[in-house]
Amino acid sequence: MRGIIFLLLVLLTIQMGHASEPDSAYIFAYSTTKNDNHNGLHFAWSLDKKQWQGIGQERTYLWSDYGRWGSQKKMFDPDLYRSSDGDWHCVWGLNDNDGVFAYASSGDLISWKSQSYPLVYPEGNLKSPLLSYDHKSGEYTIVWQSDKNTVGNYGVKTKDFKTFSTPQKTAYFDKKETVTLEGESLRGTIHKVEWAQIEKLLNADKLEELKQKLYSERPAEDTILFAGLKSVEGTLSLSEDKPRKISDLFMGVFFEDINYAADGGLYAELIQNRGFEYSSTDRKEWNSLSYWKKSANEVQLNIDSISPVHENNKHYLTMMAPKGQGVINEGFDGVPILAGEYYDVGIYARTKDQNTDYLIVQIIDSTGQVISEGKTRQVSNKWGQYEITLQTNVTMSNAQVLVMTENGTAVDLDMISMFPRNTFHNRKNGMRADIAQTIADMKPKFVRFPGGCVAHGDGLENIYHWKNTIGPLESRKGQRNLWGYHQSYGLGYYEYFQFCEDLGAAPVPVVAAGVPCQNSGHHGHPIGGQQCGIAMEDMDAYIQDILDLIEYANGDKHTTWGRKRAEAGHPEPFDLKYIGVGNEDLITDIFVERFTMIYKAIKQKYPNINVIGTSGPFYEGTDYVEGWKLADSLEIPLIDEHYYTSPGWFIHNQDFYDKYDRTKSKVYLGEYAAHISGRASTIETALAEALHLCNLERNGDVVAMTSYAPLLAKQGNTQWNPDLIYFDNISVKPTVGYYVQQLFGQNSGDEYLFSSLELVNSDIAVKRRIARSVVRDTKTGDLILKLVNLLPVEVRLKADFSPQQYQGGVVEAKVLTGNIQDRQAMPKTARLNMGNLILEPYSLSIIRLKAK
Ligand code: AHR
């Protein structure tokens, strides 16, 4: 009771205005064990250090970003210190194992600079760090407790939180205090601050609360919000303002090998683990024989690595099997076959000793029934490649492939491969035709590759190195895919560039900025734990690799790397103009140093290549701010922004890019999607994305490139949802979100025309659920209207553009509509009247008007 009266008095004091505000108050900084210590730094305040009031419902002002999502990113025992310049310095513990602490600083306790994770004590672990400052020496001291390997209390000194003294045994005095907040006893640090600081925190909390309220709005719940609403009427007219140029790369695709997008997906190889290189590094339960089995008990299968086909592809199979028996591959959830299709089989083989024999290859069904069979030429005792073609007369998603010798001779086998003859553009080692065609139907202007997190990898040793992905297939050095499987690199850089060419899309490769993924689980690197970077002495070689990639794409066929491209079958350059460096990394000193080196080297050698920088994984926050700062200082041509967020965010941030400075770097919105609980692609998410695309088109001068993410997912093998295109072994299942991308891609323009939309209904909530984009395709002269109605009622518009010499009356339109939760909707053709344009509830309508 006393507490409530006290609080009422305080609130009253505050309400009464500035004159009676206190000069100062106390702030309590703490973290909790809730949500497994993932909830970060909270504050409470007090006037007398006795009665405490939480700021927000334990609002988080600083999240810990160290390590993997889930098992890491925890905050233990934060300790704050305020330096004489007013800056706040925070250190906190990260886990029980690593000899590392976290550090961040802030001017106002609300916006925090980049976090760093100094690895000061590799000898043991580091817990409950405490921060103090010695005015005489100008040094900070961080002391901690250690209970692994070495038990005791240790400390280091630093002036800048970048270089540290050697750890010494030291005394440890816990300066944490206990505060009771809403009946809960909490440990943290107490600091006296000016009242304005408390006010700032309270305001930040209110602002955040308001934002969260808006962003959590769900069109699926709008029937309550708009209960009394009938239809909405209005007039759409073109304005006189000068049209705005839309970038010619506006819409592209983001390809990442996630969800079995490459092996088992777009890459048309049908044999899984063809090179016997799967291992427990890829997945705990895997080994070289995963997805292979004996056709009978008497078959002996062993893995060997002496004198392999290629040193990069160490393992091969040694098989001893009686006549008529052999080894069976189960494919990726089965081997799909289509009636009437040809399948090209290739196998590396050698017989044991001086024997010779023939290989028999059969496509069989699950009962062992033979569907198709072929025999190779005679196999000798030297490695050679043996090829045959099989034809099938049935369609089946789960056939298997059996390999045996004709006479039961012992053989070594490797790189057992089977491709449908019919690949996209009939490329050898090519792409699965139906998936590739679905991508092609989006008319992408560019293809980003190979990720995503796959580009920068899970730890330094997992960074994607393009040189491992080119050349003869048997020489490619596959590796663990951080999404929990194996990447063979059969779909490597050559195939990627070729695919871009077949699509008529620009290649946009992304390389790591010398640092691995910030969510890596691999720590303890001597130069900084997580986030670590490639050692400085190795950076020159790494930068050279990036320059070599550009030469591989663009160099003359007489250059070192251009020659390799020519040898692969493409003497002409691939015309690379863009390269991404980094993928939503933490913008730390380690990142900035390496990014800058790479950026300058590319700029110097290839001034015409446009480098794309990165600004973290969100639309705000430390990495966004620091990423943009770096972009400004280096004048990076483009910055890659990422955000997966709620439909409410898209609805309430329609002017996000209107505010961007046109003189600065352009934006590549490299990853975005509307996410709802359950993570499905529905009419709700798809229309939120369509609404955003309308706003992006309006800003197509500054938002030069966009790509939804991720692109592909094999059903039953997903690590991420939603994705744009799902598939199984024989069918492709585009989502509702796909059709939005397809409709925008097929109806792109190069000029944005400003328009005004006058609605009879003046409710802002109504207004925000209707979006439009009017663009012109100057090649055809067509005017293209994209109209989004995210309301549960019809919108009726007068949209007569005949004074501007465009088609009027009844016109053809493409309409994507359905129930708000619909996951199956597809565009339909409709006839709409421009004099009374009816936009169906929850719809995207695309109208293409011919110039008269
Ligand atoms: O698109 C899936 C993942 O999301 C990407 O790999 C990563 O960049 C982002 O966090």
C-alpha cells in the first residue's frame, strides 16, 4: 500500500509539470534469468533507492548478440559504469564456458554502439564481470570469476576496450545491490542520474510500446477493427509531378542453399551423397555411406580413401557383391522419374587387381522391380568415368538406383551421378527444369547467390569459398551446410553464372566480409571470439580470392581465372557488375577493418564493379545505424538491408524509404518477408508484401534492388518458413507470396508516376490498408496499375486515365485474392471497369493500360 501511495505521489509530481520535477533519481540496471537469460538489460528507477518502479514491462534496452540463437545470446550479470564524458559502459557475462565478456557503450542507455566480445581469458571461463575505472591511470579494470580449468578471480585493464593487459589474479568485490521490484528480489547496479535520463527511458518505453501495438496489428483481425465498414469509395488520378526513374534491377531473387534448395532441389542431380563425402560433420548421424544401402546381405560395402579420384573428394566406395547384387541409392527422399524421360548416368569406377568387368545400372521401384537398365563399357583397373543413358516409361517420385557389376567383380566406385536429360535450357550438370522455370516466370532482373548465412558460414572454417565450387565435379570440395546438411557444390559458381545468363538476370554474388556469420556457434578464435575475423596475415589471400572471382566472371579468356571459365565452356565474360560483401553482419571493429580492406581492393582493381555493403538484420538498431555510417564514410554504392517483420510493420511504415537521402548509397533490400505466427505464406502476408512493393516502387530511384527471402524449400526438409516456392520430388508449389512477386516482376516499369488517391472515408486505418503504384513501361508505353486492398470490404475507385490518353472502360486485369488466411490463392483474370474499379476485399489487382 505504501508503495502505491508513493508512486501516485511521484506520478503526480511528474504530471504537475517540469517545475516540480526532481533534479535527479536512481536507476537500477539488471538482467533476469527469465526466458533462459535471453531478455537482456532492463531498468527500474527510484527517487529514494527504496521504492522502485520498473521501466516498461521489463523493457529490454540492450540485447546480447553473442553466438547462436537459442543456445546463446544470453546476458548474465550486467555491470554499468558512467564515464566523466557522460557515456555509459556496460559489461556482461555470456556463458559458463568461454573466456570472453561482452562490452557495449551508449550515450543515453537507449541507442547502443556495436557490441564486442573480447576474448581476454582463453585459459578458462569468465563469469560475472565487474567494471571499474581508475581516474589516475585512465584505465578501466574488468574483474571476473572463473570456475573452469582455472579457479579464481582474475582481472584485466584497458583504456579503450580493444587492447587488454594480461589477466592477473585479483580480488573480486561484488558491487551488485539487491532491489525489490514488484515483490521480486533482483541483483543489479544502482546509479544516480539526472531526472532527464529517467524521462528519456520512460519516453523510449512509451514509444516502443506504441510501435509494438501498431506493428502487431494483423489484417486477419481487421474484421473487428472495421466491423461497421461497408465499401470504401474514392478517386485515383495521375498527378502532374515529374515521373521518377525506377531502377532496372528493381526485382530479383535471393538464392540460398537453405531448405535443400541446391542439392535435392534446383540442382538436378538425383543421387544423394554421390561422392561418399557425407560425414558426421554435416550431420551427427551421417557417414560416407548415408543414403546408400546393400541390395542383399552378402554385399560388402566399405569406404576407402587411398588413391582417390581426386584429392578434394577423398572417399570412395569399395564394393564386393555377388552377381546380380550391388549398392542402392535412395536419392533425396527417393529418385523421381518421369515417363518418357532420359536419364544420364555417370560413374567413376575401377576394378580391383587386374580384373575387368561391366557396370550395370538399374532404376528400380521400392519392391526391387526393374524400371530401366543399362550397361557401361568395360571397366578397367584405372579410374575412369563410365556413362550410360536410361529411359523410363513410368512416373514415380521415389524410385531408387542400383549399381552392380555384371560378373560380381570387386570394384571401387565414386561420383555416382544421374541427371534428367531435360534440365533448364538443357544444360549438362544443370537445373531442375520445373523449379528453374518457376523462377524464370518471376522475370528476375538479378540473382543473389549463395546466401544468406551460407555465404559467410558458421565459423571461419565454414566460410563459402568460391574456388571450391568450380572445375570438374570430382575436384570440388563440398562442405557442411550450416543449415544442417551437406553442400556438394555441384551447383557452383559456373552453374550459377550460367543460370543467370539463361534467366537474362544479372549475377549478384555475395562474399563474406572476412568474418563469419554473427550467429556462429564456433568461438574462441584468438582475435576476438565471436564475432571473429580472418586473421590479418590471411587477409591478402582472401582478398585475392575475391578479385579472382571477378576475373573468373569478367576476365578475358587469357587471364588465369578467365581461362578456367573458358575451359568450363564459357569463353565470353559473364558481365558481372555487382558484388555483395558481407551478409547482415554485426558491424564491429573486426568487420569494419576487413570490409574496408576488401572494399578498397575491389574499388582499386575494378572501379566499375558496384560493391554492396550491409546494414545488419533489422530495419533499425545498432548494426543498421553503424552499417549506414560505414556506407556514408566509404561512399559504398549500395547497402543490403534485411528485415523479416510483421504485416503491421509494413502497414505502418509505408513512408520508410520516402525519407531516405537520395544523395547517399542506394538500397538493396536483399531479404524481406512478412511473418505471422505459424510462419505461413497467406493472403495476409502476401498482400502486406504487395503493399510494401508498391511503396518500394515509389522509391525505385533509391531502392535499386529487392528480393524476397528465402526463395526455395523442399517440403519435409525445411529449416525456414515461409519460403517463396516449395517443391517436392516431382511438383512445384508456389506460395501466395510467390504470385505477388511474379505479378510485380511480370509487370515492372521503368518510371514511377505520382498519383493521388482521394478516399471518401477519412479514417487513417482505412487509408493505410490501400496501396497503389502506377508505373510506366517506356518500351511498350503501357501504364501499369498495382492496387492493393487489405480491407475486408470492397474498394470502389474512379480511375479514368483517358485524358492522359490511356485505355478506359472495361479492361483486363490480374487479380490475386482470397480469404485472409488462404494459402492456395492464385491470380485469376478479371474484367474491370476503370470508371468503377472494384478492388475485391483482400486483393491485389494489376491492370495494364495501353496508350491510345
Ligand atoms: O533467409 C534466411 C536467412 O535469413 C539468411 O540466411 C540470413 O541472411 C537471414 O538471417
